[in-house]
Amino acid sequence: MCGIVGAVAERSITAVLVEGLKRLEYRGYDSAGVALLDDQGVLQRRRRVGKVSELETALSSEPLPGRLGIAHTRWATHGAPSERNAHPHFSGSDLAVVHNGIIENHEQLREQLKGLGYVFSSDTDTEVIVHLLDHKLKSQPDLTAALKEAVKELHGAYGLAVISAKQPDRLLAARSGSPLVIGLGLGENFLASDQLALRQVTDRFMYLEEGDIAEIRRDSVQVWAADGQPVVRETVQYHEGAEAADKGAYRHFMLKEIHEQPKVVQRTLEGRLGSDHVLVQAFGPLAAELFAKVRNVQIVACGTSYHAGMVARYWLEELAGIPCQVEVASEFRYRKVVVQPDTLFVSISQSGETADTLAALRNGKELGYLASLAICNVGISSLVRESDLCLLTLAGPEIGVASTKAFTTQLVALMLLTLSLGQVRGTLDKALEAELVDELRRLPTRLGEALAMDSVVDKISELFAEKHHSLFLGRGAQYPVAMEGALKLKEISYIHAEAYPAGELKHGPLALVDSDMPVVTVAPNNELLEKLKSNLQEVRARGGELIVFADEQAGMRNGEGTHVVNMPHIHDALAPILYTIPLQLLSYYVAVLKGTDVDQPRNLAKSVTVE
Ligand code: HGA
């Protein structure tokens, strides 16, 4: 969501802050701002509505050099996106704060602070933090000590960066519920909400833990843990190629990430497959013992990750014979849940910082689940750290807001989970496991073949140019694939799209079908194909235009109002992964045709770290 960057150095760090914001812009982008201490010791800020480039333009016409500074890109939760609500927020002229997260008791604190004479200049929850800190400084003049006092009164989630003109030797950080990482330089140090923002200046990082407060000076870093005791956090050297944040020859990050799928799926499989079985140890040393006890699976996730969970439900029940429930995290976290004995709690999130999923995991831990497993793309995320087991999807940084390679690698990870559970519990036929392991090895090649249809799908996208609504249909494990296809189209082209299990069509949605309603269908060659063909006849009979992605062996032909795209043949169990590809390409090309902001669609943000 919002991005934070901070620096304390001997050189002017304005360019470092702006470059850091640009690298984080994919997470939230309604406004941006920077506060710097200039050489006269005056704290100054620039804030602009819109993208970081607006701020950059403002800074080039009115430069703002400084050696101590904080910066922010905002995705509003409290108060409209406007310049007065953009961070950094000030108290008086000496104290500045940027914040990721939500302060839940902001109304009560605002009233108290108003009573003390503070005047508010924004509608944000964040502004209470800076005035509260200023108030604490009156009785406790040391900035670090005052921050420790102030955070005790904050309820909710925060990642904070703080600077003061009166104590210009330090940059402060506080973490509770929103990630922060310190970047270690030589004679200069940095802070960010994601290490990606700092890859240009360092490859050494120190990740703050929940409840940590850090005092960052040019030549030292001191951290205190939640219990107030000094603590040393490990320094990690980061090796992932910095080029991941670059779109190379591609027009958009989304297209680049779609085309990366064969490579990242390959990477997610590496080291996890034996000759004819899945290596259960890939889930950690405790996995085999725990998996043997599993009798049920509860999956919790949001958005695209939820669709991955829905596919996994078909797999877990069909292939491994394990009952499975799947629920969106924002519902699960507030519901009274009855936990079946020996249930494995599985959370899925690209970032591992998704607020609803994290809260569901934390609640789940109180409810008596057998163990928790995170399927996640970020190894140092809260979700991974707080789960008993994890399997990382090795998709690399995903910059496009609409998730693509994170989804397919999640599916691969969930297939590995299905096969592992079936293997350990003895409910999966050994020959079938060996066959699927073989198919998984071939999957990157199959995905490459599906990607080769890029230009065919580009042509089909023209059918959507003037359309406002569409339907996506699938049966069995392809139903969640249809849901994911509809979500992608909504997210980036703003066309209303709904997904239905094809058999449900005649129970209502068929009433919507006419020549203005394209109907997209995924049709692998399985036992449901004949039934699906009948469903498609129902659509044609009402004049609906059909776009069918069908197995080359399914015998489906182009006809009037029916556009068939032949897909490479694949084992039915892996079809959901393959059929995702043309739907991603379709939404991408429709969005390009409509001229929308593909990588940063309106109203959305990457890594949803607020509730
Ligand atoms: N609540 C603050 C920060 C929002 C945020 O972290 N978004 O991801 C605001 O609305 O400014």
C-alpha cells in the first residue's frame, strides 16, 4: 500500500528518496510527499496529488536539498487524496511523520489533542501521531524516548518514520503491523517499507520486527524490541537481481510478468521434486510429521490468492481425499468458526503482509488448528514468520498491481501441497503422483506454448472494445479460473465481468445474455466437456458471442459467433494453471485497447496492508 522511504546521510538525499518512492509507487499512488531538513536547519516539505512524477516536477522547479529526510507515497484510508492529506504530516514547524497503516483510536486522540490546543490541518488518522509525539516531547525532550511513549497510546497498525529539526542527528522508525526495513550504507543509513526502494543504495538490510523502535543515525543503528529492551536484529545481504524492478523491453510490468511465468514456475518447482514424488521436506523439517496428522484443510486468502485457494480445494478433495474449506480472510477473521479436529490452516498471500490474511492467521492461532502453513512470495514477510510452516512461491517481485505470476506460482505450490498431503497420508495413488510429477516438470514448456498464442488473444480482445459487461464460465476446477479471469478483466479494463460455474447459467444469469455480452469459457478436455458444450449452446441460442479456450483434442470448432482458441493438451489436474494464461493475456490486451493504466489501475493498490 503506502510506501515509506527515509535517509540520514552526509550528502543530499533528495534524489535517493524520490527514486525510492518511484520504486514503491506500484503499492499506492494517490499522492506523494517529502520532508527534508535543509542546511539552515529548517524542515521543509513538498507534497503533490497524483504520481511521484508530479512531486519530482515540483522538486525540479523548486529544489529541496537535505541530508535528513522522509518521503511517502499514499493510498488514502482516512481523508480524500489531496495535498493537505498527503504525508509527511507536521506538528509545528520542527517535527515530521510519515505513516503506513491505520490508527483505529484516531478520533479519540484527535479530541484529546484538540483539547490540548493542537490544530489539525488534515483529515488523516496519521496527523494524531505527530501531534501526540509533539505533546510527549514537552515532558520527555529526547525524541526516541518520546516516540516510545507515544506509540503506547496508538491502537491499530503503523509503520512510522519520524524526523525532527531539533534533533537532526537521527531518523526514527517504529513498526507495528506494517513492515519496515533499514538499509545499511557506509556512513549513511536508510529506511523503507520494502527493501526494493533501497536496492539502488545498498544490498544490506535489517528487518524490523513487530513492536520494534529504531534510532537510525549516519553511522549507527540502535533497535529496541516490543518489551523496551535493546535488541540486535540480523543483517541480511540481498542477492535477488535488481533488474526485477525494471520492465525491460516490455510495455508494461504486467506483460513482462505474464511472460516470466515459465521461468518462475520452473524456479518454484526446483529442488522440490524427486524422481516420482514431491519432496515433502520442501515444506520444512516438521512437515512430514504434521502432514501425517492432517484430516482437514482450511484455506484463507483474499482476491487472486483466494481463487488459488478455490482451485486447491478441488485438488485436495479429488487427488488427496482431504476435506477442504476455503474462505476470504476479511470474512473469516470476524466469524465464529468451528474448527474440525486436526485441521491444517493454510494462508495464501503474495506479499505476506495482507492485513486481513494476517489477522485471520493470528485469530486462527487461538482457535486450535493443528498447525499453520503460509504460501507466500516474500520470505521475510510477517505471514511467513508467524506461520509454523511455509512454502515460498519464487515468483520474484511482482510490480503490476493485477497479480499474474504470483497466482500461477501459488497454484504450483498448492499442487505440491496436495501431492505431499496425499503422499504422507497414503491417500494418493503412487502411480498418479509419479504421473503428475512428470507433468509438473513439463509445465514450464506448456506455459511457454500458451504464451505463444499472445497475438491470437490480442486479436480476440477487439471483441471487447465497445463492451461494458461480460461473463466468464468454467466447470470444476476451471470455475475458479473463470473467477480469476473475470477479476483480471475488472481490475485493469474496468469492464464489468462476472464468473459462473457453467451449470449455473440457466438458474439466472442466462437472462443477461444477448449480443452485447461476450461470454468467455475455459474448456479443457475432461469429463465435464459434453455438459459444458450444452451450456455453450444455451448461450448461442440467445445470440451471445462465445470466446472458448479449448483443448486442441476437444473437437470444438469456430462458427458464427463462436471464437475457439486451441490450447495445448495437458493433464486435466494441471489445466487450471495453463488456462489462466490466455485469460491474463485477454484482460491485458483489452486494457491496452481501452487505454487504461495497466500497471496501476484506479482505486487499487498492491499488497493490501490495511483492513
Ligand atoms: N491512514 C493513512 C495511511 C494509509 C495507508 O497506509 N495506506 O496504505 C492515510 O490515510 O493517510
